[in-house]
Amino acid sequence: MNLAITIATIFFVGCENNIDIVNSVTSVNKKKQPNELSRNVAFFYSDSARVRSKLKSPLVEHYMGVKPYYEMNKGLEVIFFDSIHKEQSKLSANYGIFYDNDNKMNIMEAKGNVIVINNKKEKLNTEHLTWNSLTKKIYTKEFVKITTKDEVIWGMGLEAEEDFSEYEIKDVKGTLAVKEPPAEDN
């Protein structure tokens, strides 16, 4: 009996809860952890039973909660299709975040080396672009560069159709005409 009381006394006296140690052990990294993690993902977006776009990413982290979102830290590519499933344009970026608004997933931000190329081979370069899948628009307030077969245009801000078929630069800063070099005589 004395041995049991001695062991119990040592046990209770020897236990100490240092709140700093408890917090360091129980708290995971300060960064919020994803609820789901998926690799080599392809999302298809449809409207009226027709695929309108396809988003591909090597890594997608899904965060749930009050404002759920999907984060693509390893880059992404979005292909936009017309009504007969012909590719109209392609958007790529180093990073993306897609906000899930009542499972409509309608707002995506693309950041870092954002490039959009349409079927006319016109190319948009910027560092930040937002795509609203409900309004079918892409837009930015950042610096943009558009390269066509005839010119290069620089400006601040842009609004365009999601397939980049039509666009408006909000504040044109400059243009440069591009001419094809003359054919060489042999």
C-alpha cells in the first residue's frame, strides 16, 4: 500500500504543464493546412451541357470553411472552348486560387507569369489576372502587354472576353508596330 501511495505521489508531483511546451507540441504550423490535396487534376466547367473550359494543375489544395477555395501553388493551365468544343484560347500562370462560391467556383485569380494566347495567336502577358466564369470575363488593373502579328501594346488594366477574342486596355501606355522582315532573295 505504501508503495502505491509513493508512486502516485511521485507521478502527481512530477507532472508539470508548461503552456509554451504544450502549445509548441499541439499547434501545427501557423499556416492553415488544406482539407484535401490532389495531384494532376483536371476540372471541367460546363454550361448548358457543353464543356466551356478545362483547368489543369499538377497540385490542388482544397481549403474548406466559411469561404472555401482551391489553391494551385505549382501552376495551372485553363483551356477555353467554343460551342463545338474547339479550343479558343489558353491561359497559364505560376499560381492560381479559385474561390468556391456556393459550389459555383466562379472567381479565379492567376498570378505570376500569366500568359493568355487566343486562336488568332494574340498573346497577353501580365502578373495578375482575374477570371469570372459567370460573366465570362477576364480582367486586371496591373500592367499588361499584348503582342499581335502587327503590333505590341503596353498599358495598365484590361478587360476581355474569357477566350481573349475581344479586349480593351484601360490605359494604353504605348504601341510598337511590328513588321515582318523582307524575304531574302536567293
